[in-house]
Amino acid sequence: MWIILGIALLIVIVWQWHTIRQLRQDLFNSGLNDKLTGLYHRHHLMALAESEINRAQRSNSKVSAMIVDLDYCAKINHQHGHQAGDLALQHVARAANESIRDFDLAGRFSGEEIVLILPNTDQHGACVVAERLRNKVKQSTVVLPDQQQLNISVTIGIATLHEETETIEDLLLAADTALQAAMKAGIDHIHLYQVEDENASPT
């Protein structure tokens, strides 16, 4: 009896995994994803994130956001060419996907910035994800077309939803403020948004 139930549960898990994978592929093919990174486009990410904010406010749960910035992106492009910059960004995108859960959201926000939206995640949980991502980026090198190996790193700003009236724009503004504070400390840093960060001038 227990063996049969175990097999049935395994079949359900495999089916769910296959369904999620197929849905992601369908979304990619529908044009909602960035062709370079495979992550959501900015506008689609914002729409999904706004829904998560509304859901979290109704259920009184936490949502965290982080902005991940590729360190020295302009320098990489200048010294090694834009293809190297693209490979570095793809490397960060893969690390991001490997660091989050199936229901988390990941999108390309700007040229070298990736945004992650983490439902049901408080400040501590977001910091754990950020540290996992930061380490994954550094665990392996980016191999360029000439076989040269490039070490890269990321700097991350984190913010967590606190007020019922906050919007996704408010949350990302706080994450960006935290990112600017992290950059002040140098590359390869993580910073969690604090109210006093609002008084700091951007770098």
C-alpha cells in the first residue's frame, strides 16, 4: 500500500515538474522573455510583481525584491567586447535561476541589472538568497570565445515590503537605494534597505 502511494506521489511530482518546465518554455516562446538571458522582460515582470504585491497585502505576507547589478559591466564591454558582456550577463542570469524557487520571479530590468521578486520571503530569507546568488556567480568563470576565462561578481540591493500602501515601484525604489548603498562599499557587496538609506546621496 505505502509503495503504491509512494509511486503515485513520485508520478505527481514528475508531472508537476514537467508542467512547470513546459509553461516556462511556452512563456519564452510567447515573447515575454528576454532573448539574451531567458528572464522576463521588464514590463511583464512588473505586471507579475504587482500581482504578488497585491496578494501579499491581502494575506498579510512578506515580499522581498532585489536588484542584482553586474560589476564592471562597462569595463568588460570595453576590454573584451560586447559579446563578453553578454556572456557575463547570461552567467548571472543562470546563477539567479539556480538560486530561486519555481514561483519566484526573475527579470532583466535594464542593461546589466536583474530583478528578483521573492514572494513569502522576509528580510532574512532574501539575504540568504542574495548570498547564495553572489557565491554562485563567483564559483565559476565566464569562458570567452578566445578561451580566456573571466571572473565576475555582482552587487545586490534588497528591500522587503512593509506597508499596506506600498507598490511594486516603491519596493524597487527601496531596493535600488540599497543597491546604491552597496556600491558605496565597493563591488561584490549586498546591502539590505534601511530607512536611513533614503538620506544617502546616490553614487
